[in-house]
Amino acid sequence: MRRINVVGTSCSGKTTLARDLSRRLGVPHVELDALFWGPSWTPVPTEVFRSRLTSALEPDRWVADGGYAPVRDITWGRIDTIVWLDYPMRTVLTRWARRTIARIRSREEFWPGSGNRESVRNALRRDGLIWWILGTHWRRRRSFAAAMGTRADLRWIRLRSPAEAARWLASIQPSPVSPATTDGPSASAQNR
């Protein structure tokens, strides 16, 4: 596993798992959401997103999280492994609720310097994340299941629960690379 893409529906825990995996392997973490979103939750132009992602994925080894279809040719053109968090809807919705409440209370930015913070208004708006999850969860599951059949050239790791993901992560041998390698900013932070 040299170039890994962690995918799954929104709020499945892609970023957390990818960050933990990148630390364990001693490789950069690339967060696609951080490359895609500009201030005030405005998507950056597609050409900017593609350029940022191409630059972020230049190193020989990394862990990226996110499954943006418009740039999948870039991401999947370089990966050797896909880690698919295929969790039940109830797990994803529970994670959405916990994460949203915690972020509303803390007022923490999603990505330092972005100004993007969670709010009650943002969480409940008609085009908000909860509606996105409800509208895309099953479609993404079908899409990734189909991709498993058509992309047999990739190593697929399908994890169906947080407990299964934790066991899998614990089974990964830590990299002998010094911890200083992974303490710096993630590739996503470097490309904003």
C-alpha cells in the first residue's frame, strides 16, 4: 500500500481514518474536502481543484480521503489501494449528529484559515449535509460496489463497521519512518 484512497459516504469517518493511517504509515495525508472548499462554503473552480489535487498527489506515497467523481481520474489514476468505509445509514447519521453538535458548540474551523464553521442554519438548510447524506448514501454504495467489479487492478478493503475499521487499522504495521515525517501540515493544508 503506497497510495491509498479512503472513500465512503459523508460522515463515515474518512478523514479520521485517513489521518490515522497516514500517521501509522508515516506518509502525507491529503484531504480532498480541504482542496475543494473555499471560504463561505464556496467550491473552488474545477480547474483549481484539479490543480491542487495533482500537486498534492505528486509524492510517491500518501493517503487521500474523499471520493469526488470529477477528479476520480486523477486520484484513481495513481492509487493502488481503496479503503471503502461501507457503514450502515444509522451509523453515518449518528456520526453526522455528534460531529455537527460538537462543531456548532466549539466553533472550530473545518480547515484552518478557511473560515468555514458549522452552524445550526448550515446544518439544517435544504442543501445541507444531512440531505446530501440521505440523497447519496445508497447511490454511493451501489457505485463503489460496481467499481469493485470493474477496477480489479486495485486492492479493495471494504470495512462495514467502525469496529472492523479499528481492527484493520490496528493490524497495519507502523512505518519505521521518524514521527517528524507526519507531524507537519497535511498535504491538504499545504495546497490551500
